[in-house]
Amino acid sequence: MKKSQITILAIVATTLGLSCTAEYGMLPASEGNIAGGYYMAEESSPSGDKFDTVEENGFIKAAEQPTSTFSVDADGAAFSYMRMCINNGRLPDASSVRVEEYLNYFTFDYPDPEGEETVAINAETGACPWNPDHRLLRLGLKGKSLKDSEIPAANFIFLVDVSGSMFGADRIDLVKAGLTTMVDYMKPTDRVAVITYSGSVKKVLESTLVKDAAAIKSAISTLYASGSTAGGAAMKMAYEEAMEHYMKGGNNRIIMCTDGDFNVGVSSTEALVEMVESYLDKGIYLSIMGFGTGNYQDSRMESLSNHGNGTYTYIDSEEEMMKCFVYERSHFYSVATDTKCQVTFRPDAVDSYRLIGYENRMMSEEDFNDDRKDAGEIGAGQTITAIYEIVPAEGYAASAALATFDVRYKKQAGEDSRPLGLEIAVPAENSTSANMMLSSGITAYALCLKNSEYKGESTLALAAELVGKSLSYDPEGFRARLVDLINLAGKL
């Protein structure tokens, strides 16, 4: 059974109201899980929110399987959901902790690509703070930064859930504030349409040029949450509206705002996924913004955004609204699509390795060179980080070659992929950058929250100390606020 099929079964079961506590399936190693044991189940947290649980990646012997392949993940929803929990006086459920989304919530100080490339890659090794006998390997990618004037015109469809479950200051009110603020930063030649769904579907505003911002803001201001969640043909209407005003070479994207408790009214969830995927080659992407808590359907939103070549974000506050819709609005434009990473370890230098996180993004070695295989997107100026924990081989030497790091990506959907690569060596001297401090601190924090069997000597105090040493680069103050958040978690 393929991972996409497992995901579809999970969504179908939820949509039909079936029990989602049973195993959905087991991926064999040939399907891309290096351990051959990808396990997915959906469980409800004490808060009523629902998350998929996956088995953590284990250590793999480099002599038996030297190559590790995965798709990038640019989402950050798990981090902001965790912050909401901490600020409300409770620790997040372990099943909600996705290490890769904690890492990729933050912008790292990575170099921009050069020449014709729209992605740059880098790597670094260092000591493992929670296991002195191990080492860490940090991988970094960065999408090309673009000025506002360089970003193509946008054709956005705001698809908004206005059912009763979206009522409240942290839901529909935050949606309205975020979308209104976003309009302030769009160009006059951009277009916006507004479609809502609850008991029925309504086109509140046909596609309108942003030069008429007042009309767009007026439409957003009328949104009010009430009624049941039966979206009818909402998603279909959104895609049709996007196609009607399609911009060749532009940023054609549906931005869906919901708590995930939705029924978009197609004949089956599998048909929904197929519809979303059918628009990828047409260049229409789907990004999902999650809101609220109590009946939050995380797994459903993550799956749909993955199939729709978009990102998945959780908006828990005005601060997050500003981060998503203002500070990082360039991330809505993809400079790389179907981005895959592959690391090949040298067995004479590495006894075994473990990719921390990315469990639901694992791919087979053969998928790496197959341009038909879907993978993740990177927005303009966006950074992606991955961490491997490594058990060095006996007698390995400093400055020796450790591994090769290869990446394939497409500038646009439908094009041939472009290769990038670099050799990774262990430095003769141990010098740890702010990027390594931040990534290892975030990872230690996530391992503690998960109560991971691989957490070693990780503590919240250690995590705060490591992040605190990374503050030399903190343009918006998010790293400093993370230190405060970790300390607050320690009190819980």
C-alpha cells in the first residue's frame, strides 16, 4: 500500500465518521521507508483535536542502506499549534509534534542561490548535545529571495470556512484580520476572489483587481461564522474561479482558511484528492491556514496541502498572522517544486544514522531521479532544514569524507528537475555555528515534547541554552521568543 493511499484511507475514514484508531497500513522498505515500518493512525487528543501519529525513524546501518531519501517539508503548523498549547497552560500532545515543522517554522541564515539556480544547499556537522558519542549533520536549503517587484502577479482565491465551528476571536476574526492585512501588501495588478462555505457555498466576491482594495476588504468584512459545515462544491468553485482568471507565469493559488472540520461535498475524499492533484500541472496550488482548537482536524489539512503543492500553517495569534501574511508573504510564491533530498553515507565513516522527523516524507532511492514523483515546494526566501543523528564508525578520522548531499528540484511544475550536490566532511576543528545551535536546540526541544525514545540527555534547559546561543541572527525576534516559550514549557 502506498503512502498516498494510506493518507486517502485516513481521510475517508474521518469524513465518513468511522473509527480512526486502528492501523491504516504498513509501508514496506521498497516503498521508501528506510525502516520498513511507517505506521499511521489518527487519534484524538484530550483537547478533541485530531492528529496522525507516525512511528519515529530509527537508526539505520550505513553498510546495509547507505542512502536516505526524503521530500522537503516547508510547513510550520505543528510549531504554532504547540505555542498555542503552551500559552494556554498545557503541553501539546506528543502526536502533534513534527520535528521538521518545528525546524522549518524558522528562517535560518543560509546563503542565497547563485546564477540561474533558484535553490542553494549547504551542510554542517557538529557534536550531538544529547549524546556525546554521536554527531549531528545539518542540511540546509534556501529558495531564492525575491523583491516584491520581482514576484509575479498573484491570482488568489480566498476560500473561507464560515461554519459555526469557526466562530470566535481566534478563528473567523483572525481570518478576516489576516486576509485584510494581506491585501494591504499586494500589488494593484494582483487579483483576489472570496468564496465561503458553511451550509451552502457562496461566491462573496468575484475575482477583483487589488487596485480596488476597498471592495475586497468590504467583502472580507462581511464574513460571519454560523451554521453547519457542508461545503457543497466549494473546492470545485474555487478551482474554477482560479482557472477563469488564470495568470500564465503568475502565482495562481487557493488560500483555504478553516479548522479542518469540513466536508467539501465531492463524492468521496479520494475524488477530492484527485481533483486537487489534477490542477497541479495547470499551476494552481493549494495552501491551507488552520485556526482554532477543540475539534481541530490537523491530519486532514496537512494531507490536502501536501497533495495541493502548498504549505500548511496554523494561525494562533496576531503575531503569527503578521508572520504568515506580511513578513513571509513571499513564501506564497514557489521558486522550487518537487524538491527531493538524498544523502549517501560512507560506511567507513558512519556506522548508522537517523533522520530526525520527516517520517511522512520518506521516499525510495529510486524516486529521487523520477521526475514523475511528487515532492515538496520551497517559497521565495524560504529555508528548509533537516537533522541527522549519526553514530560514527570506529576509527573514523576528522576531516574525512562523511557523505554526499544531493538535491533535485524543478523551477516550475512540469519541467525537468535540476541537480545540486556537495560533499560533506567532518571538520578538523569543532566550531558550531548559530545555525547548528538553533537547529540542535529546536530538535532537543521537540524530542522532549515527544518524550522520544531517542531523546538521550535532552532537557528543556539544554534546549533553551542551545537556542540562546543562536541569537546573533534573529531579525524578527522569533528565536528569542522561542527561548521564553521553552522556559514557559518547563514550568508546565
